[in-house]
Amino acid sequence: MQTIAEAISLFLTWPTILLGAVVVIKWGQSAWKSLCTKRSERDSTQWFILGVAVAFLGSIVDNGYWGVAWTAHTIDHPQTLNLFATGVYFNIPFRQMAGAYAAYCHLKAYAAGSVENDLKTKRLVVVSLMLGAAHVILTHWFK
């Protein structure tokens, strides 16, 4: 069963990368314009487009890295363990940070024009950071 799941994952890596790349190419110019617009002047559409581009760009790189790592595993390549061990360095910017920023952009798109919703978004970001810090402190402090 594990082998079948790994094969399906490798199979789906290519559509994820290729289709994601087309999304980034098609929306890239709009995303760049959104990025170059002052944060305080971005409208909901600009925040949304920026979030889409960041999410797909992160996914492309993340899937590319893990596609290589799992391919190495499948063919019993001697660098497999090193690829798995260093994967965290790709996860941080391209999975967690890109995903969190993309979510933030989408929440900013939702909150655009509403001071109350914008404040809720800021509070949610702070709470998420506090939960992350608490998790790390509890799991590393008390081991």
C-alpha cells in the first residue's frame, strides 16, 4: 500500500508543478503589480491575486524538492537520507512561510475595507504566532 501511495504522489507531482507554473505565469504580472503597490493601498483583488501567486510559487518549489527526494527514495539513491534530512530547509520558506503568507493575503482580501475585519486578521496572526511559539517551547523545553 505504501508503494502505491508513493507512486501516486510522484505521479501527481508533475501536474502540481506544471499547472501551478502556468497559474504563476498567467497571474504573475498582476501579482507583481500587487506586490509593487503599497500595502496600505492594495485592494481586495490585489491581496487575493498576491496570495494565489505566493501559494502556487511555494507549492511549485516544495513539490519539486520533494519530488526529487521521493524519486531518490524510489530508486534507492544513496543521497535519499540527506535529501529527507535537509527537506526542512525547503519546507520553511516554500511550504510554511509561503502558505502562511498566502493565507494572510487571502484574509486581507476578505478584510479589505473593514477596519474590524482587518483587526481580527492581525489578531489571528498574533495568536497563530503565539501558538507556534508555545508549541516549540513546550516540545523542546520539556523533552
